[in-house]
Amino acid sequence: MDFKATASFNRGRPRVTATLRLGPLGQATFSAGGDAPTLTPAARPTHRPDGNPQRSSLSILSNHRYQVSIDGLEYAAFSEVSGLQVETETMDFIEGGVNDRVLRLPVRSRVGNLILKRGLVAGNELLEWHLNIVQGYLDVRNVTVTVYDHPQASRTAAGGQALEAQVRMRFELLQAYPVKWSGPTFSGNGDAVSVETLELAHSGFLQTSR
């Protein structure tokens, strides 16, 4: 004796058929089958002539079109900015009965110090800011790093004049304060620019687009 059940799926998906057979002694056998699934043209991956899958174009940002703003500082042009990083610590968790792997769970995260470098200028605003910390006054300020479009991506007006560069990304550093100031190295036989370095600790940063 055979019992058959049929299920059909909409939108051209495969048709599945299941069959249950009962033998003369009461034994039961089950089998299922269906049409092979087909890929629609939209579902098939697209390949380039070199054999590699195509990828959507991304807007790559240049590393030299940026601006740094610090609360309370009128002049905050820096030749180099580094230290934008977040690191997450992990804890190994050994689960009983699972011998083929060790689970690694996130525990806590910390941000790196922001390092700013610029040519030494009169006024020593950066050094004075750090001296406030040295004297026991917690002078925290917000710092903003703004990234702009690549020069080739800048738009031009109808008259051919270049428009103002568009903002692509911002990093908002919260409650920053200096933890290290390094002055320049002077040399009597050199003509290089005197560079000062300021290292900032902060409570974290927010990334915003435009």
C-alpha cells in the first residue's frame, strides 16, 4: 500500500514528492524526490573576463585630505595623525564535552591613544594644555578628525571652478587630554622642520559619515 504526499513551492521553486510504502508484513519505507533547483539569471554570480567575481565599486579615501579640530585651540593643523584604533580582549571558555574547539568570548574593549604631529609654532598651545594636566587640572576637550574626498572626486561648478571638498567621514573623540608631549630635536647642522608630538588619551570615539 502506498501513501503519497506532494508539496509545491511558489515562484518557480522545486517541486518535492514524498512516498510512504507499507509492505505485507507491516514494514515501512520512505522515499522523497523532486525537481533539481534552477538558478534564475539574477541568482547566478557574475564573473569578469579574468575569472574573478565582480565587486561593487567603493570610494577609497585618501590619507592626506583631513582636518583636526580641538576645542579651545585656534590653530590645530597637524602633519600626521595616528592611533585611531579599538582593541577587544577575549576570554577562552572551555565547554564540557566539546573537545574540538575553545570558545573565545569578548570581554572588554579599549581605545588607543591618538598621536598628533605638527611643526613647532610660536605659542606652545599644545604644551600649555599638557602642563594643565601636570599641575592637576583635568582639562578635557573633544577632538574631531574630518576626512574629505579625494581630489579627483571633487566636484566642479559650471564655470570650471572647484567646489569645496565634501566631507566623507568624521571621528569624534570624547573627553581627550594630553598624556605625553615630545618636543623637537635640535641640530646645529640640520635644516629640517622642528616637530612636536602630542599623545592624547580619550574615552572613546564615534564615527560619523558626512
